Amino acid sequence: MLLTGIWMTSCSLMDTDWEDCPSGLYLSFKYDYNLEQTDFFHAQVESVTVYVFDENNRLVLQQEESNTPGHEPLKLPQYAMHLELKPGAYKLVVLAGQRSYDEMLSGQQAKFIRSEMNIGDPMQNLEVQLNSQATSEGLQVPNAGLPLDTLWHGIELNDIQVYSTHATYDTISLIRNTKHLNVTLRQLDETVPIDIADYDMKIQDRNTHLLWDNTWNEQETVAYVPYQTWNSDDRPSVDTRSSEAAGEGLMAHADFMTSRICYRQHGGDDAVFSVRDKATGKEQVQINLPDMLTRLSTHVLSSRYSPQEFLDRCSDYHLTFFLNGSTWEYVEVTVGALSWSVRIQQIDL
């Protein structure tokens, strides 16, 4: 009995030799599906939930592990989640975040709500819905002045075999679904001030409802509005987000976060980014957002990635619109991580 107790204790330690626990599945994770092609899993992901399905695509196990103060197993380079599974063939779906699911639910901002899964439920029942609320202009994602929680998704539909004689080791790759978009407005005449309070900005899309395989249920159109806005001038020493930045400046800024962006077959179905002048009601900017963002891929990468893969690999975009009075002349699109940029004239669209 003493030996059994020692064996069970050693199997619960993250830094133990895996040979001490020759059973079940040891699942590692990676997040290198990005433009840097660098694995950021241990640096960015704080919580993982694994859904295990049998050969009939029915749920047999759901298991979550999260970093907590003083205990951060996901940061360890050798981290692997141990899943006690009977011999058989299994498929996996993974949802991950920068905090535990319960912590995410307790936040004030919009939430990625997961469907409640019970043992025996089919894989197709697993969905994620970013909550929205009705407004006078339609459905809107309520950000409460805060960015969205980061959401990653991973899936393995090829059978993973678990044996009775030895442990199985596997690695699953994650895709980041949440996207950050920073927008800047400025006049071509650099002496003309601009005030973010004079504009309404929004992104309209049908991407808040994600299915088990990370595709979209596109029934509802929702609007995303900035979770943060501010004005600034060109002096880098100015703290542009402070209260002193209120009022007119030489640049107007807005930060957005959205769910996974889709590059659709028909451009008319894509997400639309727009800027409206509150005083005149005129839309100064209205663009096909996925098309605009993926032009950077064509320009810099010579089509190394498909449009959808580029959108999935990139998570941080910057758009700077140069205005000539009430119309925009050109936009500079930049990827934050690698500082790639391309300038696009409105006449080219």
C-alpha cells in the first residue's frame, strides 16, 4: 500500500519522469500558429480546458488546468496535462485563455460563453458564444471599456490511440481567435486638429458564435465598438492615454477587439469597418476589413499564406487613415509584431 501511495503521488507532479506513469495520455500544447512562427504557449496561455471524445464523437472527459499565484504549471517548458483514459481511440478539442474559465465569467467585459457539456454529449454540441446586447442600432458586444479575454482553440480529429501497456504522448496546436485592432485618424494637413469624440467607429460582423471546429454560425450580425479611445499629438513623450489627452489633438485613436475574423468567398459578406462623422452623419470610412488586412499579406509575404491563414496567424493590426477634410485618401496597414506595413490608396479599392 505504501508503494502504491508513492506511485500515485509521483504521477501528480509536473516535473516527474513520465516513465513513472506509463498509462493514459500526456498532452502537450503549442501556440506557434503566428506570423513569428514562435511558440508562445508558455508565455501567454494561462489556462487550458481539454474535451476528450471517444470513437463515436461522444464526450468522455473534460479537464481544465490553470496557472494560479504560486503555482504556474503551464509556464514550465516540460508541461503536459495527464489525462487518465482507458485504452481506445480519442479525439480532442481544446479551449484556452489567459485566465481560468470561472475567472473569465466573473469579468465585466463581454464573455466567450461555452456550452455546458455533459458526459455522452456529441462533439457538435461544443460551441462558444460571445455575448451581445440589443441596442437601438442592433446587437452590440458590450465591452465595458475593457479588452476581450483572449481565446485559443485547438482540435485533433485524427484518432489518438491510448494503450493499456504504456502511456501515449501527443501535442496539440492552438489558434488564437481574438484579434486586436488599433485605428488612427489624422488629417493630411498635419496642422489640422482632430478629436476622436467627433466620430462613431464600429466593426460589423457575423463572427461571435463559434462552433466545435472553430467555424462560424453566421446567423447574427453584431457591432463592435472601441473599448478605448484617445487623442494625441506627435510627441512620443506624451502619455496619450492620460486624462490630459482629452480634447483635440493631431491624431485620434481607437482600440478594438473582435472574435475570429473570417475571409469569406463573397466580399459582400465580410466584416465592415466604418467611421461616421457625428455632426454631419456622413460615413468618412467604410471598408471591407478582411480584404484590407490581408492586402498586407500579398504585399509583404508574396502570398505565402492564404487570406484566412494570414488572418488567423496575426492577432495585432494597426490601421492609420489619412483624411483630406471629410474623406480618406489612403490607409497604412501595419502588423504590430513584425512592423510590416503597406500603404493603400482609396482609388486602389
